[in-house]
Amino acid sequence: MSGPTSGLPTYETLLVDSEVIGVLLITLNRPKQLNAINSKMSSELYDLLRRLREDHHPDVKVVVFTGAGDGFCSGADLSPDARAERPHSLVVMRRTTDLALMLHALPQATVAKVNGIAAGAGCNLAFSCDFIIASESARFSEIFSRRGLSLDFGGSWLLPRMTGIHRAKEIAFFGDVLTAQVAQEFGIVNRVVEAGRLDDFVAGWTRKLSDLPLTALAQTKALLNSSVGPSMSLALEEEGTSQALNFGTADSAEAIAAWIEKRPAKFRGE
């Protein structure tokens, strides 16, 4: 990696680019899996965000997240190999909680450049950013219910604040895939642009953001994040407990098996 943040390490599942002064571009880099988050990516994201928050990086004023290939992030990797490597438990969910909180509390302005599908935890990773810029081909889904799961990665805190409670329930209960245009109508994304203009549009916003006072923006961000209702940390703790329970249910096992076998799931409430 070149640029003023060359002190950051090289990662296996992330591409980190700081060639634009003041802007750090983080690309989720598992394109064959639509950038699904496995244990390695989770650990590397945590390490990178911790370094950005705890180490002195005054040169980084804006952090942009995007995905390699045709997707932004399809959520947690629920493939058999990934689940065998990293069985879901309350301990694992607390690492997800820590990662979501690290992103939520990052002092730099954050931008999600959504170039394709953003589903599950990947959807909420985008929602956790301060700004969401989507290409016309972007899609969003709180797909958890279709996997026999409940919201995680901050979705229960973020979604109602973006859309209102009734719209949030519609999005979360049904788990439908929303087009970029519908997501904008629902108040989820800031802008929808043509795919060919996505890079230039995000570059324009990041230039404006990087010219603003970092400390003042960080304080404004913290004030706005804490302005309504219970804290995100409490919501994440409750999400982790619920999700650890869900992964032990027969319905969740059936949902994931049906997804792998490409058939409708048959839920029994077990």
C-alpha cells in the first residue's frame, strides 16, 4: 500500500488504499463469495478499525468502504466450511458486536460506496456508515429472517432510525431485496448514481469531507449518534444474545440448509 498511511499492515481479505490524500479506501476482497464476511475478514476489519481509532492517523479524514467485484458484501459467510471453522456462539457474536461498535464510533467520516448486493451484516455494515452512496445496480436486504435469524451488526438500532419503526419492521420481517431506488425512497441511502459515475461522485464527496475540520466533525458525529433513544452498545448486546440463541434453533439450520440446497425452507418454530 502506498500513501501516508503506509504504516498500516497488508491484509488477506481487505485491500487498503490511501493514494488519495485524506481518504482511506477499504475494499472487502472476497469477490467470489460476494465479499461474505468470514472469520479472517472479521478479524482483519477489527484490527484495521482499531488501528484507525487508537493509533494516531491525522492524515485519514475519511474512510470509504466498498466491495471487490460485483457485490458490496453478502453478509456473514454461512457456507458449511465457514460455519465449521467458526461455529456461531455468544462469544462470536460479541466479536461482531465489537466490530460494529468500532465502526459506529470511528471518529473519521465514513462512506459506504455500494456497488452491488449488500445483505445481512453487509447491509448493516453499509448502514453503519455516515453516508451511503449507491449505484443504480446496488441492492439491499435485511435477509436475516430468511435464514432463521434476527438482526445483527447494529441493524435493530440503525434501521428504525433511518426509516421509522413500521417501515423497519416491513424491511426486517420480510427480508425482501430492495433496489437502490426503493432504498432511497425509504430514506436508507443518500444518493443513487449511475454505475459509471459512482467512483467520481464518491470522490467528490470525500474531497469535500476531507477539507472539513476533523475534530469538529468527530464531535458532531458523536452527538448525533447519541441523540435518540438507547445506546447502540445496548442494542448490539441484545442482538448478540438473540443471534446466539437463533443459531441453535432447528429453524435456522433448516433455513441455511434450504439456502445451500436452493429450495424453499420449511419452518416449524423449533
